[in-house]
Amino acid sequence: YLDTSQCYGCCPRYLAERIIRSHGAQRILFGSDSPWVDPALEMRYIKTLGLTPEEHALILGGNAARLLGLAEKA
């Protein structure tokens, strides 16, 4: 698993997209590295990446919910 901490301003979008696609969105967790980086900036950065709505949903909470056992049972 990887997280997105400190991506805003440090990781070019093309590289972030490449990393996410290489590892799979199901293995990426949203992270802000707060208080050093504003979580709103990190979230906006993730939303600007050329990802599908499903990939955004996984990264911005779905993966964390699954790992913590909070995901709905199907």
C-alpha cells in the first residue's frame, strides 16, 4: 500500500497517475500529512488526476474503509 501524503506540490501529475496505475488504485490511500500540508490541497490535487470516478472513490476513502473493516458487506 502507498499513500498520497505530500503529493501536492511535490509529485508531477503524470508521475502520480503512473504510480497509481502501476500499483492499482485499490492499493492507494488518501493521506494529507497534516498539519504540514493542507488536506484540502491534497484532496484537490487527487481530484485533478486523470482517474476514473471509481479510482477516486477508492483512494479518497473506499480503501481505508475496506482495510479498517468498515466497508459494507455485499
